[in-house]
Amino acid sequence: MAKRQTAGKWSAKVTETSDALDLEDNIFKSRSPTRIAASLKHSAEHSDRRKSSPFRSAMSMLIFYINRAGKNLPASRKRVLEAAKIEMRRLFRRPAEKEN
């Protein structure tokens, strides 16, 4: 049986070497939801390699980052990243997400 890679290595590599977006270094460590959203928007709009719309590519990368951090993400970081999702919808002029 093949030895399994330690958790986190594959997802960190995806974030660093994404074929869809060239991300600003350490953008997900920013404390500003506006800065995170603006950076992802810029990366998505200027990418020649993305396979989807700029909005979907940017939102997918943000959601991927939130999901890969999982339970290890402190509540304060999660609030910033969730606020970045809202800000990204505003920047792309998309309607707010419906509540369940």
C-alpha cells in the first residue's frame, strides 16, 4: 500500500500552483476582506488560464482556501474570509447569497 501524503500538502500546492489564477503572495493572510476580494478579482480577470468566469474562479479559490483550513481556521480568520466572499459579490455586482 502506498504511503499517504500528509494532510495539507496537496491543498497548499494547489493554492500555490493553481492553473487558474496567479495569486498575490500571502493574500489569504490579509486582515482586510476588501483587499482579499480585490486581489482575487484582479487575479481572475487577468488570468488567461482559467476555465470559468472570473467571478466563479475567484470565488472557487476563496472557498477552496476556507474549506482546506477547516477546523483549524480560527473564528476571527473565518469571519474575515466570509466577509471577503460578501465583498467579492459586491465587486462583481452579484446578488447576495440567499439564506436557507
